[in-house]
Amino acid sequence: MPLFGGYKANKLKPQLKMAVTRFTIASNKKSALMKQQIREIAKLLAEDPPKEEKARIKAEALIRDDDTVEAYELLQLSCELLSERLNLITHSKECPADILSTVATIIWASSVVDIPELIEVRKQFRYKFGAAFDERAMLNVDGIVNDRVASKLSFQPPSAYKVQTYLEKISDEHEVGWKPKVPLKAEDIAQPMPPPVGYSVPENAASGLNKKDYDAGAPAPSMPSTILPVPPKGTEGAYVPVLPAPAVAIPIPVPVPTVPKTSNKQDDVSVKRDDFVVEEPDIFVPPAPRSRPHSGNNTNNSSEVNNRGRTQSAGENPKGNDDDDDDEDKTGGDATYDDLAMRFAMLSK
């Protein structure tokens, strides 16, 4: 017996009680997570196409959690039994035969489950029954550990038949109507589920360019290729293949926009710009007036013209002032065709 330790009944019993409570909490937590996993599996099976391989992996995790909860309930019963028979354990030198498997199962499970109270329980049993008994229980010598607990907490993956059974039950419960795409063979029923090969993963699902769209009737796009002709035999070095000439784009003339004609004199001059051209508008030129008929007093008219010429040469205004000349010119009473042509030439400048 150790100097500062040893078997203590008053320390073993509370650890067994706390282990029972811990098992209950862990079982409830895993049960809630399992319900969420079932909904996720049903959603995967309901997709088009069904993600069967991913659903099988999640079903395997669901089976492991289900087995763990079942083992927790068995271990919880074992702890309650040992707590009630604590007096028998205390007053016995060796482990009683009727609870031998129960004690060995608790010792073996202490290193498998995540329940810290079982570690202290194992220490107390080691102090009570010795290190040899503890080693036999850890190695499961002669199968003293509960077979059901050992199988539920085993690290071996579930069989493929069990995984498919879970998927079918989930499909029926949620009314998915799923059927396995790859049926199980007789030799694969007892074997673990094979690794995924990707048959349930659609091609080019991220881009949406799925191959089944082309199989449905739409032609698949093909890249254009130029195939050179094969040269005749014996003329490989001198033969030059003639390829079709590429299409040449013919330029199309673009009409130049024009500005409509205006009556403003400032627009009479042609102005060239980058985007349009203003054309000079047409100007109406009146015809030459008809010659006046000669009357009988030609002599008087010629004398008046001579007198006017002499007066203008002397610098005098025959009308009296320049304003009168301007008014007379505007009226055009005495203007001739030469005068009008000279004025038009001055205005054009």
C-alpha cells in the first residue's frame, strides 16, 4: 500500500456518482448533435444529383456517435452498480466474481472515453486489487471486459451494410426517396465502407458548364483549326501549300455632315473644321437693267452730265451734302449695273 495513498471508500463513491452525472450530460449533448447530423444527411440525399459519398461519410460519423452514446449508457449502469455494492468491494480482498466484468470494464473504458472521473475510479481499484488486476483489465485478458462496451467503443469503422442501412432509414424518415446508385456486393457487406471515388461529384459544377448539358442535345463547342494539305509525293521540299486568303475589310465612306444655309452675311465665307464643312450659300445677282429709250432731249441730258462731271471735279456736291448722296444711292434711282457689281465685290471682301 502506498505511503500517502491507498484505497479510500469515501473517495471512490463520490467519483462514481459524478461519473454517472457526467455520462448523462455527454449523452444528451451527443444526442442533440446527432439530430442535426441526420438533417444534414437527408439534405445531401435530396440534392440533384444526390451527394451519396458525402452522405456515407457523415453516416459513418453518425454511427460512431450512436455507438458512443450506447456505451455511455452501459457504463453509467456499471457505475451505479459499483456505487451500490461499495461495501462488498471494501470488505473483499479480491474482486468479487459477480462484479469482475463490471470493474474490468470501468478500468478499460477509463482510457477510451472522455470522462475524467473514471481515471480516479481506476486508481482506487488499482490500490484495492493490485497492479496485476489493472493490467489484465487494460489488456482484456480472457475477455473479462464487457463485449458490447468493447465493440461500441472500438476504433474499427462500421460495415458498409450498416452505413447503407442508416442511409435508407434516414431517407424513409424524411421522405427523400433515395436509392443507392452503386449496390453492395455480397463480399462487401461485412467489409468497411470503401473510400470515395467521386462518382457523386458532378463535373464542372462550379462554372455551370456541365457535360450533361451537351449530352442532352446541345452541340459541344469546338476550336477552329486549319488543316494543311499533304504535299504530293516527291515534292516535299518545293511544295508550298496555298492557304485561302483572309477576308479584307472594305472601308465604307462616311457622309460628312453639312450645316443648312442661312441668310447671315457672316456665314457667306466657307469655314473648314475638323468635323464639318460650311459651304458658301448661293447669292442672287439681279440681271442688268434694260437701256432706257432715247428721248428727244438728248442734248439736254448730255449737257447735264457734262455739268455734273465738271462740278464733281471741282469738289462740289451737286445735291448739297453727302447724306443726300447716300440716300439717293440707297434708293437706286440713278444706279447702274456696273455700280451694283462694284458694291457686291466690295461686300464680298
